[in-house]
Amino acid sequence: MSVMVWIEQNNNGPVGNSFEVLGKAKELAAALGTQTVAVLVGGDTANVEQVRSYGADVVMTVTSPSLASYRLSAYVKALRKAVEAAGATVILMAATVRGREVAAMLGSELEAGYAPDAIDLRVEGGKLVAVRSVYSNNILADVTFNSPVQVVSVRPRSFPMPEPGAASGEVKAVDAGLSEGDIKEQVIEVKSTDTGEVSLTDASIIVSGGRGVQQDPAKGFELVAQLANVLGAAVGASRAAVDAGYIPYKHQVGQTGKTVKPDLYIAAGISGAIQHLAGMGGSKIIVAINKDAEAPIFEKANYGIVGDLYQVLPALTAEFKKRLGK
């Protein structure tokens, strides 16, 4: 028995959200009287020392040339090997784009109970309970499990980022037992759209634009980006703005985009459709900027500014520059 966390990696190293999950996993393992296992999967698992600094009891590495590029079936097979080697009964991972699909397929392969996109986890009566937000964050539902193995994906920023310490924990290598013939998917070409901007799912501050920029979309999102740059924030958007072609889909926040939970969410020219609220309603502080005083977003906002975003955003940017000394 153990609590296992998949430490997802990208080109920049381990994904920070994975360490948020690992921090919570240590609490759960203590409550269950078992150990925490962190798993690194890839063609290169050289980040093992960084992972060890976050305090897992065991760090498992599953390394193979066949895992150099992310392929769903290959990663699930590798993780299943690690689950078997660790005797893991609770498997956790961040609900990133990859994490969601890996968790779903791994849960199916293990015939495990599966709770997607959990926002909290606890142990009750010696058993895992996952908490999910449903109906656009209006209801919190407890998910309990009858299966001996449980798989949970955790919404990014649901738990605080732990502080790293001295590297500890035993390192164990697990043989993936993979060959190219075992993998159905083939990677023909990889194209990256990463421009070095702040990731929506990692961001503690997000500035989003919506249909309200339609007067001059290019100028509107330039103003959104300027404020985001001063605040060190990510740029988001509503589905209406994305569907209108004002900004690429990767910026979309909402039910059909990314679910985010920043400390501060600034919504400029966003009316507050239920689909958008479903993706950002868990934000700690919401600031709404809209010309329409009756816009639904104001019902959800902690602070509201009734005004034209083309006037309000430059004023906010100038004031933050002054206050922050930029």
C-alpha cells in the first residue's frame, strides 16, 4: 500500500502543479499510515534530485527511449508498472491536459475508482474522500470509493506549493518493459506554441478579455496583455472572444477551455456566462470591468468597475506600474 503521485514533466522540467499534489499526498499518506511515492516517467529522468527535495519517501524512475515523447498508451503502461512495483492503492496527479487523460485511462486499466478534477482530498474512516466542484462551483460533492485502488486527478492550484528541502527518499528504477512495437501511437512531428508566457493553469494572477473588446479586438487584447505583463500575470479569454477569432484557443478559460484558480482574476469586458464562471469561479478574488452594470459577472465579483475597458485598463496599468515601481 502507498500513495503515488505522477510528477509530470515538460520541456522545462517537472510541472509545478505536480508538487502541489505531492505536498497533499504526504498528508494523506500520514493519515493512512503508509508511504508517499513520486514517479518520474520519460526518456530522461535526470530531474530526480529536484523531485527528492519535495520529500517523497520513494522516488521511482521509469526511463526508456520509447518514453522520450509523450504518448498516452506508453505513459499509462509505464505508470502501471510503477503502480505494481509500489503496491500503490491511491494514485494522484495534477489535472493538466495530459494528467486528465492519463488518469482516466490508467483508472480504466486498473479497474479503479476514478475522481476527475478534484479540488480537495481527505481521509475519513481510513478511506480516501475526493471533493469535486459541480454545477459551476455551486455544489461541492464528496466522492467515496468502493474499489481497492483509487485514481484522482487534482485541479491545479487546489493546494499550496510546498517548499523544497534537503533531498531525501530512496530512488528506485523501474523497468518499463516497453518497445516501439508495443506502442500504437507514433510521433511524426512536434510543433510548440510555447512563447514563454505565463501558463494559465500555473498563474496566480490572470487578466482576461471578452466580447467587450469587439470595438477594436487587437487594441483591446493589447491592453489586457499590458496589464498582465505589469502584474506578472497570464492572459486569458472568454469563449466568445476566442470564437470571434480575437485570440487563440490556448487562452480560453471556461467549461470548454481551461479551469483556473488564481489568487486574482481580472475579467475585462466579460459578461459572465455560466460556462465562463465554471472555469474561473474558484478564483480567490475576482475583479470585473464592464460597461453594463447589470452584467452577471458582477454577481460573482468581489470588486466591480462599471466602465469602458479601453479607459479602465490603461489607468490600472499606469497605477500598478507606479505602485510596483516598474
